[in-house]
Amino acid sequence: MITPTLLASGTISVLRTSTTTPATRGLAMGGYSTAIFASFALASVAIGPVVTVSGLTAGFSVAAAAGAAGTLLALALWRGTTGRRPAAR
């Protein structure tokens, strides 16, 4: 089964490599991979107690809220960088 996460992961990887220079591509993908694997590890630690105390519905709700907040933060940061051009020399 192909999940939306897998589809988004591929799209983000393509976008990340197309927006970086060849010299910084390894660094960008390394940072992306680190963020993905760190989020897998931290999510289970952070959401596990919520699920234990309040059940699966609360756990998924907290995870969804965190995902929405992260998306809004990423959108705000992305909008802050678009449209900027380097100063003319």
C-alpha cells in the first residue's frame, strides 16, 4: 500500500534536489533524511504516553495537530524566502 507519506517523501526529495546546487545537494539530503528519521523516533516517544493515557483517538489528534502546526510553520518560512533576489553587484 502506498501511503500519502511515501508520496510526499518522494516529491519533497525531488524538490529538495532541484532547488540546491550540486555542491550542497548532499548536505540538503542529509539534513532531510535526518529530519525524517528523527521525527519517526521522536513521534513514538512523544505520542506514546498520550495514547497510553487517553487512547488512540487522542494520540492521533495530537499527532494531527502537531503535523498541521509544522505545515503552517513550514509554509510561513517558505513564503518568507520566496520572491527574494540576491542584491545586484
